[in-house]
Amino acid sequence: MPLSEADFLRQVIDLAELYHWRYVHFRPAQTTRGWRTPVQGPLGKGWPDLILVRGDRLMAVELKAEAGRITPEQIEVMNILDEAGFETAFWRPSHFDQIQEALR
């Protein structure tokens, strides 16, 4: 059974905590119009799943299940954050060895 994006997020957060990263993840909430993540501004639609901070490192990470699709908006936001000096990454469960290395 493939790992869900929610379970994958939990794994990455657990690993980040193990390596003493601070993080933020904005969770969606159910509204009368379905599930929504309240954001405002032109970066909102493609904002990454996790922002991780440790020392002088600042990472923006988009998590996807193996079959998950990366949107053009997500690519655009990650490019903007990369240009601003963030480390950026798109991670899938199959990248777990690379994730461990990045967070060490």
C-alpha cells in the first residue's frame, strides 16, 4: 500500500524533530466550501508544505505521494523562494535517504 501524503508528512516532521529543526506547516480546515487552507497573497496557491529552519539554514519543502502531481504554481513559488536564498526541495517517499541526508 503506497504511503499517503499525510503519513509521509508525519515521517518528515518526525525526522526534522529528531535533527532539531524548527518548522511550520499550515493545515487545511473544512469549510462550507470544502477543504481550504486560509492564505492571502500571490504566493498562497503554491506555498510549500513545510518551512524548516535550523541555524542559518532555511528550507522550503513540497511533499508529494509517489503519484502526486506538482503544480505549475508550486514550481513558481519554489523558484521564487530559491532566488530569495531558501534551500528548496520536492520530496517523495522514495527520496527518504536523500531527505535524511538533507536534514542531518
